[in-house]
Amino acid sequence: MSRVVILKTGSTYPAIASTFGDFEDWFVAGLAPELDPTVIDVSREPPPGDVGDWDGILVTGSPAMVTEQAPWSERTAAWLALAVDQQVPVLGVCYGHQLLAHALGGRVGDHPNGRESGTFEVRLNSHAVNDALLGTLPPAFPAQLTHLQSVLELPASATLLAYSDHEPHQAYRVGECAWGVQFHPEFTAPIMRAYLEVQTPALRKERLDAQALIDGVQDTPIASSLLRRFSDLVLARN
């Protein structure tokens, strides 16, 4: 079986974990059953050996911020840069998307327009048409999002693939087989609603309509299909 490692970069809110499990559970649920996933919590232990030991690498979201430059995060960034150099397939999600960009010379920081949380439309650009991961997706699709920080400047080596009204850098590719996506393909609609419920006090302080965001949550099967698409890419390369 193809060996993939899920780099866990933190944990979800306890109230959500008690009902839905944690980040790694959501990723495993979306991957192809033919893969052999290993979970490494890089916020607690070093990255897992040689990048060449793995057929694919996934990086989760996190309550941490890339700009904190925690030692564990910087170690993981250096390890991801090696993976890109060695052309090991990588998919970074939310924090993983930002950390990959940071690792390769991009700039991460607070989004100038604040938080994005809920279900929003993601749109592909012309560069995505022939992309190995996003190329067969429709030009626009709904996706689950929750983030305060963003990739403010892409690495010079990156190709922008997708954007949204709030976020100009929703997805990018570096090289042939490394991707970052700001949206959450691992989230289900119930998980997204649970996030918004936990975030409601903060959303109200930020003058966002929490109930409208909760009511606007919808299923996002096209965005969620990325985990299976990434699985198929790993299996085909192996």
C-alpha cells in the first residue's frame, strides 16, 4: 500500500472533538482506503524521518498561527521544503497551506479584512484547467473556510489556481505535485456549523452575523473530493 503521512499541526476545539473527532479523523475519512495513513503530531514530536520514506504528505489546519514561528512549526516548514525538492506529493490545508507557502519563501500574515468563516464560493482561474489535482473541478464550487491569517504573497515558484471574494490565494501549486488550499476539504457541513457555533462570541465582536453564517452552511462535495483526488494521484505515482 502507498504510505501517506498526515502531519497534525494541532487539535480542534474540545467541544467539537468530543462529537466529531479530531483533524486526523476527518482527513482519514476522506482518503482512499487503498492508502496506508500514519498520523504524526508535529506540534509534539519531530517530522517523521526522511521525506522520501513517504508516498504522500498531508498537512492539517491548526489553532496556531504560522507567524508565531514556533520551533516545531519552523522545523516542519523546513521538512516540507525538502519534500517539494524531492517531488513527494504534498497537500497543505489551511495552516498547512500557509506553512507550505512560508517554507518556500511566501509571506503569511493576518488577512487585512479579518476573519473568513463559513461556506463560500471558490473560483478556479485559467491555470487550474490542466492542473493534476484541481483540473477536473467545475469553475466555481462551495467550500468550507475558517481562518484569520492568509498567504499574503505566494512563493515566487507558485502558480495560483483558485481565489474567492475574500481570499485571493485559495489554492496554488508548486512544482508538479505540491499544493496548498486555504479551504477545508476535510470539513463536513455539521463540522462547519459546529465551528461557527463555537466562534459565535468572536464573530459577534467582529460584527459578523453568526446566525446568517450558520444558516448559510451547505454540503461541499466538490471541495471534499480533493482528498480522494489527492489519494488517486499518490496511488498513480506509486
